Amino acid sequence: MMDNLGLPYSGINIALSDSATVGPMDGEILIALKEKHTPTAAHMADLRRELPKSFPELQFFFQPADIVNQVLNFGRPAPIDIRVSGPHHDEDYATALKLLHDIRSVPGIVDAHIFQVPFAPALDVNVDRTLASEMNMTQRDVSNSVLTTLDSSAMVSPNFWLNPDNQVTYPLVVQTPQYRVQSLPDLMTVPVAKDDSTQRQLLMNLAQVERGTVPMVLSQLNIRPVFDVQADVQGRDLGGVADDLRNMIKLDAPDPSSAIHVDLSGQVETMGESFSGLFSGMGLAVILVFLLMVIQFQSWIDPLIVLMAVPFALAGVMWILFLTQTHISVPALMGTLMCIGLTTANSILVVSFANQRMAAGDDSLTAAITAGYTRLRPVLMTAGAMVMGMIPMSLGIGEGGEQNAPLARAVIGGLIFATFATLVFVPTMYRLLRQQHQVKPVLVKAESHAIA
């Protein structure tokens, strides 16, 4: 375990990052599990249930830990991101709070929170410029002295030292130890000096300190203030939760006159684009394969017979995903594409051999039966080798194995159904569709002439 408590993500407090640790009130705990551990999702569910009971005054949520989810989230701390943007800061935040309250009632939603902190406690240092000018000082001198005390001299006067041994540049900073500034009286006794003068004054002689609130993080979307309501999913598929969220957003849509826009983004948006692209790719691939086979077979019927095994492959994919309680995902759709390709290749073997038998003089029934029987061994060997090779991956064993398990399961289920279709259904349809289109053998009568 490694924790980072009370420190922002960046060492430079003027830099903005999308990390969930935005201020000194936040903490981050990294936990590395042992090699042989139970599923990570189960541990996360236990922590989500037990931590709020032990620490009810704190808020807990999980950030994406693996590189795959981080890439899919495009750097966001959560897969679900509801963005509320509008011209007025207070109205936007009120809308975000209402959405936060409502999405917590959606089944499967966990770790719901607002990323921005609009009302963080702060101390406002109000410099008396008239009094400071009488002492030959400006507000800049007071600000630099306070910044150097609280956040080092790297902000106001950066210095660097070049190590001649390894040619590495190191920053040189000066800062008052934090334990020296633990209360408001300690802050008021901070010395204030001008850069080119030895004159010193205490902060209490030049300024007053008042308590107030400031936004910890300010975010903008198209030059408009935006609040991000972020959440995660547990025990349910992301697509189903996204549908419920879209319906909820429609019901809670603000008045159009307020010019407040609510958009659902994050991994949900990426998933929708990926699914639409993959489904479109599947349809386009089937069409292109069909047209290519039309050219190869010089027929419109044979490619149709070959593709009749594809619905069985898709049914097998749905069956295995339901049986193993695996959600439809990008790896599962990639496995579906692989399964469609292998199914088409096996069906081409059967149809091509049946055409050869009909060209040799057999009728459609005999050709179909012979093709199914003769191609039984090659089809079973090809499908069996693929299924046996995918079984270890389908178990999700090893580091990150659950990421590729849906691909293997889709291939296994699709090939089981597609193999049956290739050996039984495809010859049957060949018999039904080709009995009206018999390929009659062409007999060529040859005569021999003896030349004396």
C-alpha cells in the first residue's frame, strides 16, 4: 500500500490536472494485490460497503487503476461524466447537485460525486496599499513574501543548480517549515520585505486576514463554466446504466431559458462510438465478403449459402455471453469478428466441395451429404483447435486476464454453434437452394484420327 494524503496531484499549485486529488483535503491510496488474489471487483465492492461505515464523515471513490480503463476514460477519473455547463456559476452548481442526488438512486451507480469544489475555505489577505506605500512597499512585495513562506520561492524567484558530475539541473527553493505556520497568529507574524531593501515589516502591520471561500478547481467547456458529476458502475453493465441516466437527464433537464446544457460523456460516449463503429464494421464486412464470393463463385446463391452459418455464430456468441454472465464489450465484439471470419472460411470449404461433386455429375442431395461428410474432419480440426486454444484465455487467469476473457468466450460460443451450422445447416440449405440449379456436366466428344 502507498498513500498520498493531503497533497495535490501536482507539485505546482497553478497547474491544472484532472486527478481527483484537487486539494489538501484529498488523499489517494494505491493498493497492489498479491499475485494469486481473488477478483479485484469483489474487493472494491467490500471497501465501498465497509469504509463509509467506519468513516461516515469522509467520501470514498475509486479511480481507474489499470491502463485500459484510463485510456477508455480519456484521462477522466470515472467512466461516467455528466457535464453541466451554463453562463451562471451558481445555477450550474445547483443543477449539478440535483443531478448528483438523483443519479444515486439509479441501480448500479456507485462513487457518485462532483469533481469541482466551488466553496473551499480560504484566508483572504487584504493589503492596506496606502499604509504599505508609506513604508515604501507594494502589494507585490507582500504577495511574494507570503508565497515564499507558504509555497517556496519557486513561484516568485526560481533558481536552479547544475550538478557538474551528472549534468542534472536541480531546483533550489526556500520555504518556511510548515510546522512554523500552523495558526492564524503564525501567519500574521510572517516577515515582509522588499527585494532591494533591508527594511522588514510584519504582515499584521500591512494587511488584514479574513475568512472566505474560493473555488478549488475551475473548469470550462467552450468558455463556459462546467461542473462534472462523475460516477462509476458496479454489478451492472455500463450500457444499461447509461440508458437510465439518459432518461433521468431528460426528466431533470433544466429550463431552456436558463441556457444550461447537460451532456453525458466519459467512457459512455467512447463505448457508444466504439460499438457503432464495430457494428457498422461487421455489417460492412459481411457485405464485402458476400460480393467477393459472388465474383469467386460466379453465383449469387452459393455466397448466400455460405453466409447462412453467420447467424448461428452470432447466436452462439449471445448464448455464451449470457451463460457466463459476460457483458457485451469491445473485446467481445472483436471475438465476434474473428468467429465470423472462421465460420465463413469453413462454410466455403463445404460449398466448394459440394460444387465440385455436382460438376462431377452428382445431384444436389448427394453433393451436400458428401461435402458435409468429407469436410467433417477439416472443419472439426479447425474449430476444435481454436476452441481449445481459447479456453485458457476465457478463464481470465493471470494479470489482467479478465480484460481479454470476453474475446475468448465469444469465439468459443460462436464456433460451437457455427460448426454445427457448417456441417448440418449449410449442406441442408445447399440441397434446398441448388436442387433447382443443377450443374450439368459438360461432355466433350473427342475423335482421334490416325495419320499415316
